[in-house]
Amino acid sequence: MRTPMLAGNWKMNKTIPEAVALAEALAKVEIPAGREAVVCPSFVCLVPVKKALGSSKIQLGCQNMHFEAKGAFTGETSAEMLKSAEVSHVIIGHSERRALFGETDAVVNRKVKAVLAAGLKVILCVGEVLAEREKGVQNDVVKTQLTGGLDGVPAADLARVIIAYEPVWAIGTGKTATPEDADAMHAFIRGTLAALANAQVAEATRILYGGSANDANIDSLMAKPNIDGALIGGAALKPESFTRMIQYKA
């Protein structure tokens, strides 16, 4: 049985006081049994958000990480720094990192390995742009990203890898892949994982949906057999909508 996960990616939003206020509101939320919730604020907000969450079951994630342990990498953050902030999950390969900052599958792969080597958990993002879906090559694109991102990762380490499928054309646009389309891609990803590792790993791996998931569509998404949660953008910035998603109706 895969544990559903609702992960909020706050992106470049919220000052420290605003992030603390949101975390304090979320800390009061009851997390249903058998579910996990994660919030991923900006780097500057990690420590104050962790403090604001207090004894809440909500876990702390971050949005990116450098693959080197230390050194002359101005503006970057290492795994050990994140561990010292009590981060448990790291988003790697988000479409915005790929498109805006030129992250290749090879760079994503180095980051995945660094996160795992540090004992943290990876949320690995994969997904196609609109032109690729219109050409019908979305499966090829996702397979390439998944294969490249996990290259050389032992099957045993995949237990700490969560996949997030984010159709790029549905991020922040209000457009959403239908639950059927999303589930079909999640099933394809699961099949690809079986080929890369084995059927047991594929069955155990959680695959989140990350394209404009919100409180209005979460119930229908979570009703699908291969959708194990959501990587949530805008809807995670409001305590009411994120709470509703955490407490989706099974």
C-alpha cells in the first residue's frame, strides 16, 4: 500500500513573516491517518517554517539543491546545509529549473544521487511541454527524463525516490490533464520503473500529479489507482485550499 502524499511547492513566494503565518495555520491541521504532507518554502524560510510547524506531522522539504558537498558555488545550497535545517525532502528537476535555469537530465541525475547519498528523500519531477504532447511524444520525453534522472541509482535507493509527473502545459495555467490522462501517464511511469528496476520497486514507488492540482480536482485525481498524491503550487499558498487537499475525500 502506497502512502498518499500532498506536497506544497511554495516557489518564490512568501516573506519570512508570511511563511511563518502560513506554517502556523497549517500546523493546526489534522493529517488523516495514512497520509503524508510536506511543505517546500524558499531557502530563507526553511528554518523559521520548521520552527513554526512545531510538533505538526507536516514535513519540511525544499525546492532545489546543489550536487556538490561544499565549495565555491555562490548562491547554492548543499545537502548538509539542508539536513541542518531539518529538511527531509528535496524537489529535483522541476520544469522551471529545467526551462529557466538550463538543468539537463545529467545535472538532475547528479542532484538525485547527492540527495540520496545524504540520506534525504527525492521528489523527482518529469513531464512534457505542450508541443511534445501535441506531437504525441510525451511518453518518450518522460521516459528519457526518468531514465536520465535515475541513471546509476541502485534499486535499493529508489525507496527514497518519489516521482512527480508535471505536464508543463498545465502548470500555473489553470489547465489540468484529465484524471484519466494523468493516470495513464502515471501507469506508463510505473511500467518504466519496472523496466529500470523491478516490478516490486515500481509498485512501491509513489507518483504524484503536479499540473494545476487544486482543491476542486483533488478528489477525482486521488480516485485513480496510479495517482498517489500531488505536488501543489498555487493552491498550497492558502491554508484553506491546502488543508482541503490534505483532507481529500477518498
